[in-house]
Amino acid sequence: MRGRKTNWPIEFKLRVVARMKDATDVSALAAELGVDRERLYQWRRLYKAGGAAALRGMGRPRSSERSAEALAARPVSREPARRITELERIVGQQQLDLDFFREALQRVEVRRRTNGVPGGTTSTR
């Protein structure tokens, strides 16, 4: 099968991707269809990434397709990930502060307890 270029219609590719969802053995499906198993996985990856439009035919893409591919190939901004990391760091620091103050408050409350007699003086220890 290698070396031979076949222009599979988009409808065929869509049906294959749909059958792959239910297939228990992709190799058997590939043999049945006469298509290389790796090509089936490639079509599935393309479909998941860009839908039916990503399963275009052979040849040069049209100018409208090229602009859509260029938009899809743009690097994803890492700014949201940095912001999430910074917020997680801040939340962690706040949790440490809360733990510190909670323990300090418990120590102060222990010191303020009376010696058990009504109207008695507080313990100095």
C-alpha cells in the first residue's frame, strides 16, 4: 500500500472515523477497508483537532483553507497557564498564613482560660 497515493473522499474519511469509535480492532478495520492502519489514526487525530474541515483532500489547500490552518497552527498563549500558576502560589501562601494564625489564636485562647473557679484569676503559665 505504501507509495500509492489515493485521494479518499471526505465522506469516506468521516465514515471511517465514526466506525473507529465502535471498532474493537483497528487493524482489522484497516484491512477490511484497504487503508493503512496509521492513516486511520491520522484521520482520527485530524478530525478531533479540526473537525470535518481538517479531513481535506490531497493537493494544495485553497487560500481560505490556508488561512484557517494558519490560525490553528498559531502558538497558544502561555499567559493563562502562568496566571493559574501564580494564583495557585498565592492560595498556597494564604493557606499557610491561615494555619499560622489559627494556631496562634489557639495558643492565646489556652492562655486566657481561667483556673476553673468563677471569678478566679487567669493562669500565668
